[in-house]
Amino acid sequence: MRTELKQLLQAVQNQTLSVEEALLKLKLTPYADLDFARVDLHRQIRQGVPEVIYGAGKTAWQIAEIIRVMRDHGQERILVTRLTEETAAAVAKTCPLRYDPVSRLGILGDFPSPDGIGTIVVATGGTSDIPVAEEAAVTAESFGNSVLRLYDVGVAGLHRLLSHLEEIMTASVIIAIAGMEGALPSVIGGLADCPVIAVPTSVGYGASFQGLSALLAMLNSCASGVSVVNIDNGFGAGFLASRINHMEAKK
Amino acid sequence: MRTELKQLLQAVQNQTLSVEEALLKLKLTPYADLDFARVDLHRQIRQGVPEVIYGAGKTAWQIAEIIRVMRDHGQERILVTRLTEETAAAVAKTCPLRYDPVSRLGILGDFPSPDGIGTIVVATGGTSDIPVAEEAAVTAESFGNSVLRLYDVGVAGLHRLLSHLEEIMTASVIIAIAGMEGALPSVIGGLADCPVIAVPTSVGYGASFQGLSALLAMLNSCASGVSVVNIDNGFGAGFLASRINHMEAKK
Amino acid sequence: MRTELKQLLQAVQNQTLSVEEALLKLKLTPYADLDFARVDLHRQIRQGVPEVIYGAGKTAWQIAEIIRVMRDHGQERILVTRLTEETAAAVAKTCPLRYDPVSRLGILGDFPSPDGIGTIVVATGGTSDIPVAEEAAVTAESFGNSVLRLYDVGVAGLHRLLSHLEEIMTASVIIAIAGMEGALPSVIGGLADCPVIAVPTSVGYGASFQGLSALLAMLNSCASGVSVVNIDNGFGAGFLASRINHMEAKK
Amino acid sequence: MRTELKQLLQAVQNQTLSVEEALLKLKLTPYADLDFARVDLHRQIRQGVPEVIYGAGKTAWQIAEIIRVMRDHGQERILVTRLTEETAAAVAKTCPLRYDPVSRLGILGDFPSPDGIGTIVVATGGTSDIPVAEEAAVTAESFGNSVLRLYDVGVAGLHRLLSHLEEIMTASVIIAIAGMEGALPSVIGGLADCPVIAVPTSVGYGASFQGLSALLAMLNSCASGVSVVNIDNGFGAGFLASRINHMEAKK
Amino acid sequence: MRTELKQLLQAVQNQTLSVEEALLKLKLTPYADLDFARVDLHRQIRQGVPEVIYGAGKTAWQIAEIIRVMRDHGQERILVTRLTEETAAAVAKTCPLRYDPVSRLGILGDFPSPDGIGTIVVATGGTSDIPVAEEAAVTAESFGNSVLRLYDVGVAGLHRLLSHLEEIMTASVIIAIAGMEGALPSVIGGLADCPVIAVPTSVGYGASFQGLSALLAMLNSCASGVSVVNIDNGFGAGFLASRINHMEAKK
Amino acid sequence: MRTELKQLLQAVQNQTLSVEEALLKLKLTPYADLDFARVDLHRQIRQGVPEVIYGAGKTAWQIAEIIRVMRDHGQERILVTRLTEETAAAVAKTCPLRYDPVSRLGILGDFPSPDGIGTIVVATGGTSDIPVAEEAAVTAESFGNSVLRLYDVGVAGLHRLLSHLEEIMTASVIIAIAGMEGALPSVIGGLADCPVIAVPTSVGYGASFQGLSALLAMLNSCASGVSVVNIDNGFGAGFLASRINHMEAKK
Amino acid sequence: MRTELKQLLQAVQNQTLSVEEALLKLKLTPYADLDFARVDLHRQIRQGVPEVIYGAGKTAWQIAEIIRVMRDHGQERILVTRLTEETAAAVAKTCPLRYDPVSRLGILGDFPSPDGIGTIVVATGGTSDIPVAEEAAVTAESFGNSVLRLYDVGVAGLHRLLSHLEEIMTASVIIAIAGMEGALPSVIGGLADCPVIAVPTSVGYGASFQGLSALLAMLNSCASGVSVVNIDNGFGAGFLASRINHMEAKK
Amino acid sequence: MRTELKQLLQAVQNQTLSVEEALLKLKLTPYADLDFARVDLHRQIRQGVPEVIYGAGKTAWQIAEIIRVMRDHGQERILVTRLTEETAAAVAKTCPLRYDPVSRLGILGDFPSPDGIGTIVVATGGTSDIPVAEEAAVTAESFGNSVLRLYDVGVAGLHRLLSHLEEIMTASVIIAIAGMEGALPSVIGGLADCPVIAVPTSVGYGASFQGLSALLAMLNSCASGVSVVNIDNGFGAGFLASRINHMEAKK
């Protein structure tokens, strides 16, 4: 951004750009204004990744419009999260959207080849956590990561987890997903030497309070190297894991 | 109680007891009324254990009075819980009370020899949980149990716990005590085949919310055979463990 | 486990087992990996009881698959909890599953004869708590316990409870189930001399907050010998009661 | 009020009162404005009882001033609630205030003879609830009620309560005070046929959450005829009990 | 109860009753055991009012059975609360049940003539609170009270309330019902000189948290003489109001 | 009000009005009593704006009746909030109600020309917040304000907001609407020099707890000049913004 | 800001400013960087008011340093909020700070003459709310407003409030401050036709939960025109009231 | 671990190790058992970093002992967190502990030279967040990271943050620390393209609920790439940031 500004100022100084034009340029919004949404078209430049459409609370028409604008601006890979089957079907009439019913993701374009530092392990405490895990795994794959799934390795049957010690100890990033008591990230965090992203899920009943129990447990993890995202936020975990797995020298 | 009632009625029938006397006997309160407290003197008969004095919120004078009445009625072993050092010192002027500053227990009389089914294991996640653990351990000992302490075996360093697999797998009852994420009971519950009593502690900060985090985690344990007592309730866990460890045939 | 390990090491020493084979055996997962679930096949050995399938959040196909694997490994008695009528019907097409609509349990195989220390009493505060109570009672029966049901004996009509004093005072374990104010375990805990497992239910409205009120009350019970499981967790209470009712000498 | 207004209007009509004077009268505030407090001097007329001074958060000087104004207006019986020992001592220098350290009440004037419908029973679950109970009991006595104290009759030792069945069944109003699981009002409510005022106390620890547990339990009481006041609000319970105990025909 | 016991003992002494028979009589439960419910048949004697059936969570068949038993024992007036229209229709096939869709009450038998001390005022803050108010009003009427309804007199339009000052100041008991900020009981409590029963409702949205906001406000009312029942508990308020309105001398 | 009272008293003094008539007038309620609702007809006089009908929890018939009474009293502009499509259709059969499905507002009459101090800016963090924003915007327009909509300008894409700096810095009042982390009002509050009304929305999932997260964030805003209304309360924000935008000299 | 930017660009175009200098200027932070604080020196320009120092959590030395920098930049009127007496005394050694122990405000410089639209009324429910009220009142005065204090006019004694109807109905802005049930803003909001800023206070005990009760009540106010600031945030209310009271035409 | 196990098994096979010795070795705990603590001596090997001592809830003697054992095992760099000044002084008598009163860290040994991928930026919303920030910064430095501090750049004065855009956009990892509304991580997360670790602090009052407000806001951040640690957990953030900043290829 500093660079752009400098160029702009030099253009003004060189008088190849009038003050009025410069002012105009500075106010040019780097997004497409759809009235109901401002589609961020600079994010790719600013942050290196495409915009992801948060599907919840948007109509099929709104989503289709946002996709249309993105594709008009050359965006080929697009992810839509938290998409219902009905909305996906309606959107798919306007563009080649693929829908994954488990992760509830809508996908446009092919995934890039994995080019991260290592493998991202996605582990769940139980079978019911799989939808959240798939949201994380497919998100990570869509950003160019190799993903290894370890499902149903909850701490109440420790041998299930320990038989995968090697995968855990060689992972680049681990996404540990669990509902109920949310203990998985603590146990994994004590075994692994990589960043662990904990995802509480709303799986459970009674005193799980829709994931609050797992959330609090994960925030209080006595294992170091663990951080937490929102309840059921598979996308957020997959996105962050990808970012960590693509760390580059910035000295 | 049924027996006592039957004997009473038979005595009335046999006319060895008048109606008035029977009525009086029935109304005789099986406790000593101290105005500020009703000391339960029948609990030993009714439930097989001495009354325990909950020390919090009572003055030294009140505690001393309750002890005096109990001893007058032949009670030799008395436990006072949640006793401050100051109150203990004041009470100790009126009776041979011993005070344990770690567990905050006041004790009168000698402990019985262990006569339970097996060994009660008291495990903690960390060093800071020791006061609660000692309250549990000493309580269990005072009721005639053999206790094995396994302190600081939290799940973030699993090898510390796993190196005690044998003690865990041969325990009669396990008291699993932890603050923060409260994951210890889930892991132990998955390894052991005996009842596990989970005690959340108020150890932690921030989102531990004074033990709420550990409490919720423990209630949501996906390991079977785990039940939970109140936050920091070492006494309750020790008492219940003793009761389980003294199960007898009741077919 | 220690024994198995010792035998393994001796086999290596005796050169009846190569290092590679030993390593392989040690890594052999004692569960069947179904991709979406890791079915624990050693639990019977490790903890003396069959695995129970938590039905909530699993599809009929997933449950049927898990049952198939278990039966392939010789498991005859299987319990499926929190099963909807629809899912049960679908699963029943693949195996001889019986469904109990009150407790929402799916059952395979016959129940063993009761062989516990004594009788487990299952008491409820009201009629609406019966589904949770039946989950507890049938679970306990499926593990070989004699169960006595005392339903609708809430504390607001104390004579209903007191007329069963004898059953309460001779029980081996009591499961006390209540919603709303959750006072039943405290009253029973003061009368009985056996372990009391308190189960809060989500029965109630307004300030019951889906069972939170009963849960907190039970955790704060001033009766000793009471511990608590999750809201509506009839299975957990039945399982733990059975474990306590099958205590054996482990000195 | 209606009467006063009618008289005022008639006086205007009779021209014994000018419009300006009437207007003035109507605006005459029926309280003494102390700048920091508006002392209600009409409450005796409007509601039949003297104003009570809520002592918390007021300085000794403020309390003394309010008392001075009240006494200037002929108020003889004054109650100050939630008074610390220090503040009471300071206030006592300016007026003949008596201080009761258990209930933390400051009192001026003699109590009236009991003239209510019957006896108000004040029952507590434990010894630690006594300060709240005394606040209720002394408040009720100060408003002309006969009070019977039944302390430490918690539900975990039911015989303590049942031995007072007669007092409970003949009471006019019962104030049931308990911390922890707050079960006392439910049990009493099931036995008594009079209004029961439940007072949760902050007695307890851990999951009692400073009285929240008892509060929720009492609000969910399945016994009819029970209503609840704020945590530790002995004054409110005593005041309301007196009002109920002084019900008169109002057809 | 004492009297019955005395007579029993005298009969034993007189040998007109054997010990076995006495024992049997003492154990005779004063309720009808329907397996799923214990219908209290002594409550009329013990507390002067008929049992009320809590309809939520009960099947039509269960309710019909309970009604059948009650009517078999001579109960003529029966109230069923929280009844859905469907269940009511099913029950009505087995007995002459009338259903009131606003209050969701099912009613058997005629209401007694009002014989209370005075009039019970039922006031609501808004129109949406009317279902709860009707539950309170009809309950009170069914127990023999004269009821005056003041609906939609919320504090944000004070003149609506003040124009009914006379009714408020002459009421025997007032039931003040409000959702949202729950301020009505405080304002009424400051105007009236009778007991005020506050009923929070779940009317509102957002930070009303299903009635929590109104509940907390009412518990904190700075007006004396106010007590609170559970959220939406119109029945409880009507029952208690009737009890207060039927106070008799019990010196 | 004082003026009316003075005129009334003068009329009594002048004997052009009898005491009884005066009394009657004073008691004449300035609202129409519809039994289920008290329609405030003086609010226009008292507060300068028409009554708004809160549609939630009211039947179509009730709403139609209230509208009828209002129109009978000359009210031309009427707003009905939180109206479902079905209810709106039913009401529209009885009067010329227009329905806006996005804001869920029902509208009668034309909107006045904008006559406020300046422009009200309505900004949202995301697309999903638009229904709440439209409720605010249309409400403000219905009270005579010029409204500028800035939708989807959330803080995670700051340039979207900053490109509207001029509108923000010249607004008369800003309504900042956001769910999830609720940061928009803080950022806007730091940029603007006008009152900012923050509206938390229930948009989000997991730890947003139906808007609690945004609500707490907004209450804790470290930007000065920000105040908060209830979750999803677009109407309240629009109403208050209009009131502020119509401030007039009142020295 | 736009203007400054335009001038800058023109200077570059005119070559009176080099690109490097322009770049430097654009990066010049409009605040003084004190390492531990960035003192905002442009706020006066940007928002028309001086920066206010939030005193809590800052050392006396830090506050003194911030004041020193502000004064060095010509700031004459400075407000320090939430200042303890000790810290104030220490700061006062370095500058002419005046300290008001009731509002806990530290003040430098004289207050401007009131130049707002009208009078700001600051009303409290009780005496204990006065510290928060004074923080609001003095803050408003320091920003050039005329303030009228109405203390202890809580809704439980409505006549105290109604006798000030005239002040309420002629106010420009009203700050309504209350703890406990927090009903004052609703009642005032129904009477007034100006913006009402509600301030919940932590005054109360038990179920007031440190102001949560009042906060929720105020957020749910059914009176329109009410918005809420944080618990005990007298400063925020005074600041916002001043901003509203200084509204000017911005068409 | 796998390697060690293989070597062990080979040694048994080679008969250079007896079965008994192997068994013993396998049970050799890789930690020093201090009775009250099990000091993890393998963590350096297992996870590449020294053990850190959590100082809260440990006595000076316990901490000194743990340090002694660590140093005996060759550990030179040791960090003690949450250390009070008193405890630090006591510990410092037994070893060359340096104490930093702002971060409350105790430190032994020199810090390694920074060898991470890039710079870790530690940003805070306000001055009061500095202690948490210093805990994070010093922790990161102690693990060999270059740290840049940006304190008091809260979102309510956006220009303070924007003037550091370059540092933010070139950071390797950012730790964003804020109390109150906790908006800083969302704004930074929208600007940066590196992982952002959000740390809520307990700074604030009223509805900040000791950091809950900031915690919830951060969990709900609509900026991608943000994860959250416990309230006030500066150490956890610093540790995780270091781990991310030391990512290496693990394909």
C-alpha cells in the first residue's frame, strides 16, 4: 500500500496525474459495491487469498450475484461456507458450483497442489464432529495443503490416539476438534511440537451448552501451543492452519 | 428405623410402654439442639459414619460447642472441614483438635485401620490442586481407607499419567482432581475399570471462571463411569469414595 | 496391559517374535477403523463391558456398520443410546435390534442375569423424568443388575418418598433423577447409606434453563455421598451404578 | 389519595382555597428532600408501615441525617438494614440506635406487640444461614409479628425438620431460608398449607455461585404456594411475611 | 398427623389393632400408585386444595388416567396446566374436560363462589403477557377468588396504570406480570399496600433472554412486599394469591 | 400537563365545572381500552410521535383492532413492527397496510418530508445484518429523516469503511449495526463526532450466543459517544436517532 | 482530513513539497508516543473535544506524563476518570489537578460556560447511585452543559419522580441512573420526549449480579428513545449527553 | 519415541537387555518426581523447548525445588510465570532468578539470539493491557524471537494503528491484546496476512465481566486467520507465536 501511495504521489509530482485525479483514485473503493454487499476484490493482493463467501443469512440470489462479480474480476477459486443444500442447488443454476453436503461447503474451481511446509492433521474426538472437521479439511485443501484425517480418536479411548503418535508428532499444524469435554487439544498439545488449533463443537447435550463446555475447556488448556477458534468454526481453523503452513521467511 | 418402630409398637402392645411415653419417644429428636445448630447424633446409626462439621461460616465458639456435644455423646472421631488456621487455633483450646493446614481439615481422634475393598487413588492434574486432593485423601483415610496419591499427572504431559497405568488399572476407586480444562477424569475414565469421582477445582484464571470450565468439562466426560462433585469439594469426593470402597453385599 | 507387554517382550527375547513383528503388534490398533469411527474392540477386555454406541449425530448407516463390525468380532450384547424411532427402524433392517421408545435405547442380545451386590433403586421426582429414568434402568439391567423403579416421588409430596423408606435404606446404589429444583438427591442422600448418583433432567420451564437449575442444586447437595452426571444422562448413571454394584475386593 | 384530591377540589370550589394554593399543595412533595435522599414521609399513610433505611452504600452521616428528618416528622420506629458495625457506631452517636451484629440491623424505638393472624416460622437449612434468618425474624418482629425460629433443619437430615411438623403445619407464614441446593422451601412447601417465602442465601462454594444455585432451585420449586425474594434478602422476606400475616378483609 | 398417630398407638395399646396391622396402616400410601405417577389423594386434607395436574411432558393417556383415579376418589374440581390443544382434545374424550386455549388450562367441575378476603388484581405490562395472566386469573378463580384484570398497563405509559390507582390500592393481592424489563411489580409495589406476586414472562427478544431479564429485575425490586415466581408461572402466582387471599386467624 | 390541571382547577373555582365532573375528567383515561390493549392516544401530544404497534405476540385481529381505534382517533401514520408476512396479509384485509418483508414493518400512511438536523447514517458490518438495518432506516424515514445506508462495511475490511469517511464524519447521527464481534460502533465512534447508536444483531453462531457477544462488545466500547439498544432492535435505534436528529433549543 | 490531504497533494504538485516529505508527513502520527501510551492530540480537531484520560490501571507517573504532554500541546481542560484518592494526590504534585472524591474525577482547567441546547437532567433511583451520577454530571458540566440533579427518585416511590414531571418534560437530554431492577429509564422514557441515556449501576446485592440485572432491564426497556451505556459508566453517559445537547444543523 | 522403543526391543532381542530391565526402563518416568510436582525433563527433547513453571498457586519453596531439579538436569533457561514480587524475592535467595515486575515473569539464564522466520508484533488496545503484553513479549524473546511492541493502538483511535500499517503488514506473527470490546484482533486480522493470536484481557469494568466481553468478541472475529487464547494469557500467546515463528519444512 505504501508503494502504491508513493507511486501516486510521484505521479502527481511528475504532473502525469492531476490533484483531482489523485484524489479520485485514492477514493476509488477496492471492492465491488453490490448494495447489499461490498465484495472485497483486493484481498487476494492484500492478503494473498481469495475472498470466501459466508453463506449463512444470505439468499441464493445474493450469493449468486457475489460469485458473478468475483468471476467477472477473474476470481476462479471461490469457497462458500455454511451453505444449505437448497441454497446450493439454487446457486448452482447460475454457475458451476460443486456442493459437499458433509462440510456444507460450496466450491468453484480446482484446488491448487499442496505447497505448504508439511501436512495438516485434522483430528476429531468423535464421529459426530466430522462435519466440522470436513469444513476444516476441505478449506485447507482448497488453499493448497496436504491434509491427514484422524477421526474418532477421543481421549476416553487413548489407545486410538496413541496409535497415531507418529502422525501427530510429525504434523506441521494440527486441528483438534471436539465437543463435550473438549479434552482432545490438551492431550494432543502435550504430545505435539507444532501449533495446535482447537475447534470446540456443539456436539453434546445437557451441560455441554451447545459447545460452551468444550470452548471453555480448550481456552483453559494447560498444554502450551494451543489456540482456539469459535464453536463449529471449521473454516476458520482450516484457513489459519493453511496460513501457518505457508509461513515464509520475513526477517 | 422400621425395626425401632416395630419394637416401639410391640412395647406399647405389651403395655411395657404407655401411649404417652411412646409418643414422647417418637418425638424425641435424634439430635442435640444447640439453638444455632442441630447436631445429628443418629447419623452414625443411620448411615454408619460420624457427622462431619462444615467449618465455613461457623464461629470458633459454635464449632467448639458442636464438638463438645458430640464428644459428650461418645463421638471420638470428628472431622471439621474448611477450617481456617485462626479458627482451628481457637477451637484447639477447648479440645485436642489437630489441624492440617494443606487440607484445612481439623481432626479429632485416631483414624481406623483401612478396611475397604481396595485402594483409593487420588490423582491431580497439577501442583495447585493439592489442597483439594489432600482434603479428599485425608477424609478417605479418616473413614478407614488406604489411599495412594498421584499428584501433578495432568493430561498435557501424558507420560506422567501413563507411567502409573498399573496403579490406575488396579484401583478400587479413583478421585480425579483438576482445574483449568478438567480433562484428567476423561482420560483416567477411559483407562480404568472402577468408579471415577471427578472433582473440578477453582485452579486457573480467566475463562476458567473459578472452576466452571473444569466442572462443565467433567460433566460432559465421554468416558463412562465418571461422576462429578462440586468445585473444590475434596471432602465430598473422599466421603463418596470411602462409601463405594466399603460396598457390601445387600442382595 | 502390563502382562501383554511382558509376554511380548519375552517373545522377542525368546526370538519367537522378530522386532519388526513386535513393533507391528504394538501398533496394531485394538479397534476397527471404519473411517468415520474407531470401534473399540478391547474395551470388554480393558474395562469388562461392551462398547456402547452413542446414537445421537450418527446416521443409521453409520450405526449399522458399527454394529456389524462389533458382531463380526463376537460382541453379542450391544446398546445404542439416544436413538430416534426412525433411525432405529432403519438399523433394525440390518440386524435384530430391539427398540424401546421410552428410553430411546436400541438393544441387541439378551440381558445377563443380575449378579451385582444388591438392588439399584431408580427414583424420579416426577412423571416427566421417566424417559431418563428408563434409560438408566434399562442400561443397568443390560449390565446385569436388579433394578427397582420408584417413579414420581418428588420432595413436594414427601410421604410418597417416605413410604418407600425401606427400599431406599436397603438399596445398593440409588439413582435419583429430577428436573426443576433437583432436590430429590439431597433428601435421598440424607436417608440412604449407599452411593447416590444424581441425574438432573431438562424437565421444567423458565428458570430451569433446560436443567441447569437441577444440575446446580445437585452439585451443591449438602448430603454426603452424592455425585452428579450430565443433564438427562440416564445411560451414564446406569453404567456407573452397575460398576459400583459390581465392586469386588481389590486389596 | 382519591379522598385527598376530592377534598382539595371541594376546597377550591368552596373558594376556601385559591387555585394557586391548590396547585402548590398538589406539588408539595410528600417527602423530605435531603439532596442526597428523598425521605418518604407518606409511606406510613400510603402503605401502613414506616420507611426502612437501606444502609448499604450510605455514609454514617447520610443515615444519621435521614433518621434525624424521620424523627423530626414523628417517626419513632425506624429500621436500618445492612449496617456495618462501624457505621452503626457512628450513627449511634447521634441517636439512640441499637445494633444487632448478627442481622446487621440498626433499630430505633420499641417493637409493637404481635397482632398478626398467627405465627411466622423462620426456618434455615444450616447454621451459616442464621444472619439472613435473623434479618428476617427481627424485621418481622419489628412490624408486630410473633416469630418462631427453626434453625439448621436442612433436608439432608430430614428428621430434624419432621420433628417440627406441628410448627410447620400450624404456621401462618413460613420463611424458608437456605443456601447451596436450596431445597428447604420445596420440602416445607409440600408439608405446609400457608404461604412460603423462599430466601436463597449466598452460603456455599463452587457451583453455588454466590446463591445462584439456591435461587434457581427455589424458583423451580414444584411445591405450590412458594415465592422467592432476592439472595440474602432477609429483610424483604420478613416485610412480606408481616404483610401477609396482617391481611384483613378487603371485599 | 400427630392425632392420627396417637389414635393408632391407642388402638394398638387397646389391642383393637395388632402390631402388624398398625405397621401396615403406617405404610399405607395416601396416594394412588399409577406406576408412572403417584396421585396425591391426601393433599385436599393436608393442604386444603385439590391436586393440580402439571400437563407438560405427560401423554394424553397418562393425564386421562390420573383424572380417572381422582374422580374415582371423589375429586370434582380438577385443573390441568400447560395443556396443548391436541392433548386436551384427546383427554376430553374420556371425561368432561373444558379447555381454555389462552391460558392453556384444562378444567373439570364448576368453580366455587369467591370467598376470599378481597379481590385479586391481575395486571400485565403488555398484550403479549395475557396468556400467562389468564393462567393466573383462571387458577385463582378456580380456587374461589374474585379476580380483576388490568391488562397492558406497562410502566412506559404510566397514565394507563395510574388511572387504576384505586383498584391497585384496594386490592387484596396483586399479581404483576411483565416481560422485557419487568418493571411493573416495582411500580405497583410502591403504590400498593398488599402482597405483590411478580411473574416474569418470556415475552421479549434479544437481551430478554427468554425472561431472564424480567426475572432478575423482579428479584431486585426495591419495592418491599414483592416476591417472585418462575418465568411464565401464571399457575403458581394464582395459587399463591389464592392462599394469601384465604388467610385465616391461626394464633 | 400542569397547564391542563391549572385550567381544570380554574374551571372548578369558576364553578363552570362541578367537583364530580372534575374528578371524572381527571380519571378519564387518555387511551382507548380494548380489553387486551390500552391504546395510547395521547402519546402524540405527550411525546410528539404516533404510537407504534409492537407486532410480535399479537394476533392479526388484535393488531387490526388497534389500528382501527387509532385511525378512528385520526392517526394517519402508523408503524407495526416485527410483523410476519402471514399476519400482515391478514391485517391488510382490514386497512391499507403496506408490508416490507425485509424490515418486517407494516406501514400505514405516507412518510413526512425529512426535517431533521442532518442525515442519519445506517451502517452494517455485514449483509446478514440488513433486516435489522432496514427496520432502523425505514423507522427513521417514517419519522421524517433523511437516511444514508452503508451496508457491509465491517471492520475486517477496513478500506470499505474508510472509503466512506466523509459520510461518517458529516452524519448527524450514526446507527452502527453488527453481529459477531460487534466492533463496528467502536471504530465508527472513534472517527465520528456525532452520537453513535450501536445495535447488536443475533447474526453469528457458536460463541456469538445469539447476539450476546456483540452486545457486550458494544457496551464496552472504548469510543466515547456510543450507546447501545437491545439485540436486533432496529426500531429502537431508528426511533432514538430520529429524536436526536430533531433536537431543538430547550434552554 | 480530506482537506488536509488535498492541500498536501497540491503542495506536491506545486513542488513546494517533495514526495519524500509528503510521505513523511502522511506518516507523522497525530499523537504523542509515550511508549506506554499514544496521546491523541488531534481528537480536539477530529471530534471537537479534548482527550479524556481513563485513570484505571494507570500509574500516577503514567497519568502525570500524559497530562504533561497534553499541556505541552496546549490542552488546558483535562479530565481524568476513575482516579483513586492516592493516585490523584500523587498526580497533583506535578500539576494543578483538582480531585472530586465522589465522582472520582480529576480535573484540570476551568469549565466552559453552558452553551448546549437545553438542560441535561441527571436522575438516580437511589442514594447509592450518586457517585455514578456525579461522574456523569461533572463530565457534562466540563463539556459546557447546564445540569439539573434529581437524586433518589426511584420508581418504588413514584410520587418522588412525579413531583419533578416538569423538569423531566422540559429536559434536553436525561441521564437515568439506577441499580437493582433498573426500572427508572423505562418510567422516565415513557414520560419524556427527549433522548434518555440509561446507566445501570452495580448498586445492589444477590441477583443484581454487579449490575447485570439493571443492565438487562434497561436494554429491554419498552419505552422508546432509551439507549444504554456500560454499568457504572457515568462518564460515557455525560459525554454522550453533551454531544446530543450540542447537536447543530448538518444538512 | 518410536525410535527409542525400537532400540529397546532390539536390545532385548540381542539379549543385551533382559526382559526385566526392559520393563523397568519402559516404566522409568521421564520426569523428576518431587512428590508435589512431576518435573518434565523430556519436554526439551519431546517438544524442543524447556519446561515453564506456572508460578500461581505454588509456594516459593516448591518453585525453588523445581528450579533446583531442572538445573541439576542441565536446564539453563527457565521461565516462571505469574510470580508475585514476594515469591520471586524468596526464590531468588536460592538461585540467580531475575524478576520483571511488569510481566510478573521470573527468568533464569540468558535469552537466545532471535532465529525465527520474522518479527513478532505485540500490539495492545490500551495502556492497561501492557502487563499482559509484556508477558507475551518477554516469553517470545526468551524463546529466540525478535519482538516489536505497539502499545495503546486501540480501534477507537484508528490513526494510531494505521500509522503502523507497515509493521503490521510485514509481521511474521501478530499478538493482538485488548480488553473491553476486544476489537483490535478483528481490525488487525483484516489488515495483516500473517497468523494473529488474540489475547483478551480482564481490563475494563461492568459488562466487560473480567474479560468475557473481549473473549467473546475475539472468538467471533469475522477476520480470518485469528485464533484466541485464555483471558490474560500473555505467556500462551508468546509461546505459540514463537512456535509459529519457528515453523520449518516438514513435508
